Amino acid sequence: MIHDILLVGITMSTEQSLNFIRGSYAAKLTLSLLGVVGIVVGAGLFVHIEAVEALGAGSGELGSSILGLILLTVISLALIGVTIGSQTIISLRHLAGKADRMADGDLDVELETERSDEIGQLYRSFESMRRSLRQEISAADEARHEAEDATQEAQAARDEMERRASRIEQQAESYERTMRQVANGDLTQRVDPNGESEAMQQVGLAFNEMLDELEGTIGEVTTFADTVGDAASGVDTRAEELQRTSGGVSDAVEDISEGAHKQTENLREVANEMDGLSSGAEEVAATVETVAQTTENATEAGTEGESAAADALEQMAAVEETTDETMEDIEALDEEMTEIGEIADMISEIAEQTNLLALNASIEAARAGEEGAGFAVVAEEVKSLAEETKEAASEIDGKIQSVQERTGDAVAGMDETTIRISQGVETVEGAIDQLNNVIEYVDEIDSSMSEINKTTEDQARAAGAVVDMIDEVASISEQTSNAADNVTDTTEQQLKSLETVEHEAGELGSQAEKLLAVLDQFDISTDGPGRSGGSTNQITVDNSPTGGSSKAATDGGKHTDDGGFQFGDDR
């Protein structure tokens, strides 16, 4: 068993050793050297044995044997070196020739070999290098062809880009000319957006859209300025009418004041007469002898008192009638002020809308960049004028509210005056009734002297009551006079307020004229964008390769009267 195992092991070891020797040039060389050494050692042993056997022989033979052994060893090594070296040189020369062919560009050379030693590995390495070179050269050729194709395509693309750049440059120059015309105030111009560049088309469309909105805004602002001017003119006219009405009210109140003063004087005379009547009645009670004379005086005083009371009643009726007329004038004045307030509110709303329109114009000008700088200045001017208009309208509204408040105070004072006049009329009528009683009492004195004391006492009481009533009427008349003076002052203040309103309306009209003067710097079409339906843009474009690309015949478009845009020579 052990013998078999050793045999198998020796066999496997031998096969592995043979495979190693076949695949290694160094192993072959080493094995050859070992063979030579074995031969030399064997020969040496043989010589040694021969020398021992022939110990007794001569030294010449021994030296010859050793020299022959050395010579044999040298010859053996030389033969091995020549054999192995010649094979190696032949293989290397053969490989060098094929390498030269590969260096000359012949990559189809055959580098196959059956050797498995280092020379064989060198062949296989050159073969791998040849294949790699063929792949690299093939890939390089393909890359070269692709590079040549790409170069041609790049040249064509560059030519096309140059042509497109030229057309875009021409279109940009057309845009620039149109924008300069617009910057000079001609808002009827439009650019031709058609072209090969989508970006330039977007810019052209956006610019035309901006001009549409700006032209519409300018048109609306112009309409607004006209409306403001008309409204200011209407306010001025109504202010003049209110001044005339207030003048009439002032005259009527002055008449009321004069009537009240006259009424007060008459009532004072009546009071004095009634004082005399009361004194006469007391004298009649003191002495009967003077009854006839006193009765006559009482009759005369009663007649005069009745006449004065009748005059006072007529004056009170005139005052009441004048007061009613004044009330009607003040109510008409209040209605006129309400209408002016509505106009001022409308002006404020229009000013707010103008402010919004100016803000939209500023935004559109900001979108336009440097080309829209002029529009931004105009938009700021419009916004400033709108704010000034709004402030003027607010001041007018404040003045109107102040006038309405004062008018309300005047109406309240006139109502109080009317009430007091009614009370005065009732008091005077009572005085007249009392005076009639006095006269009746005096008449009865002539018929019955026995009742003279009673009648005198009644007369004295009646005279006292009449004096009290007359004093009350005089007080009411003074209050009426004071109220009329207050109404006069209020009317004068209203006239001053109306003068202020008229001045502010004039300022408003002046601001509207300034706004129109600013807007006149722009040229807009009669039927602006957004004010005419169904309009179309009429465009003519030259798309030929040498026609300057997308360039309008007039370097821009003009807003036509029918709401469209004409790009061509005929404007």
C-alpha cells in the first residue's frame, strides 16, 4: 500500500516537474547545466577511479586525464550554450522581424507559437499588443471619420448660425428703430415679430402687447383728463349759481333783520303806551273827576295800541313769510352742495383709477427696461397729477361738508326763528284782543259811572297783562333779530366757502389742462387697442435667404385706423 502511494506521488511530482520545465526557458537552461555538471561529475569519478587504479602509474598520464576532463567540461558547456543560444537568437530574430513589420504598420502578421516558455509568453504578449493596436487604430479611424463628419456639420451649423445671427441682427435693428420712434412719443408704431428666432418673436410680441396696453392707458388717461376738465367746469358753474343763491339768501335775511328791528321799536312804543294806559287807569281809580278825560285818553291809547299791535302783527307776518322763503333758498343751497359733493366723490374715484392706470404704466415701463424710461417718467407725472387731483377733490369735499354743516345750522336757526315768530304772532293777537277789551271797558265807562272802579281795576289788570305780553313779544323780536344776524353771518361764511370751492375748481381745471398738455406729447390712434373689436394685424414678411429676414418694409409697424397694424411701405 505504502509503495503504491509513493509511486502515485512520484508520478504526479514527475508530471508537474515536466510541465514546469516545458513552460520555463530558465528551467530548461538549468536542467541542461545540471546535465553537463552530472556528466562532468561522472567523468571525474571515472577519472578518479582510474587514477586510483593506476596509482602506481606515472604523473603524466594523471595530468593528461585531468586536462582531458576539463576540456570535456568546457566543450560540453560550449555545446549547450551554442545550442540553447542559437535557438534563443533564432526565436528572438524571428520575433524582432515580426515586430518590425508591426512597426511598419502591418498588423496582420502572424504571432502564433506553440512554445510555453518565456519566449512563448513574449510571442503572446506581442500578439495581444497587435490585437490591441488594431482595435485602437480601428477606433481611431472611426473617431477620425466621426470628427471629420462633426467638423463638416459644425461648419454647416456655424454658417447657418451666422446667417441666423445676421437676420436676427437686422431684426434687432428694425426693433431699435421702432423703439426709438415710440420713445419719441409715437405710440402707433409696432414691431414685426415674425422671424426665425423664437426669443425675438417673444420680445416683439411682448413689446407690441406693452404698446397696446400703454396706448390704451394713455387713451383712458386722456378721457379721464377731459372728464376732470368737464367736471371742474361744472363745479365752477354750480359754485357761481350757489353764490347767486347765497346772495339772495343774505338779502332776505337782512330784510328779516330790519323787520325784526322795526318790530322791536313798535313793540317798545306799544309798551310805553300801555304803561301810560296803566297809569291812567290808576288815576281814574284815584279820582272820579278826571274819569272822562282819562277814559278819552284810554280810548285813544287803546286805539293807538291796537294800531301798533296790528302793525306788529303785519310785521311778524312779513317776517314769517320772508323766513319761509329763506328756508326754501337754504334747502335749495343744501341740495346744490350735495350735488357738488357727489361730483367731488366722482373726481376722487377717477383720480384713484388714474393712479392705478399710472401704476400699470410704470410696471409696463419697468418691463421695457431702458427703452421704457421715458414712459416711466410720464407715468410718474400722471400719478403725481392724479394725486394732486385727488387732494384737490378731498379739499373740495371738506369745504362742501363744512358748508353743509353751516347750512344745517342756518336751517336749525331759521326753524327756531319760525317757531318764535309764530309765538310772537300769537302774543300780538292776544294783545290786540286785550286792547279791544280795554276799548270796550272805556266805552262802558260812559254808560255806567257806578262800575267805574271795577272797570278801572279790570283795565289796570288788562293793561298790566298787555304790558307783560308786549315785553315778551319785544324779547322774541330781539331773539329773532339776533337769529337773523346769525343767519347773515352763516350766509357770509357760505359765500366765502363757495369762493374757495370756485378757486379749487379752477385749480382742478388747470391741473387737468396740464395733464392734457403732457398727454398731447404722445401720438395714439383714434381707435386705440382694446376699444375696437375684431381688429387684425396685417403683416408682410420677407423670409427669403437674402431678403434680410423678417424685416418689415418700414422697419416697424404702424397702428392703422381700423385697429390693426400695417407693416409695409403704404402707411
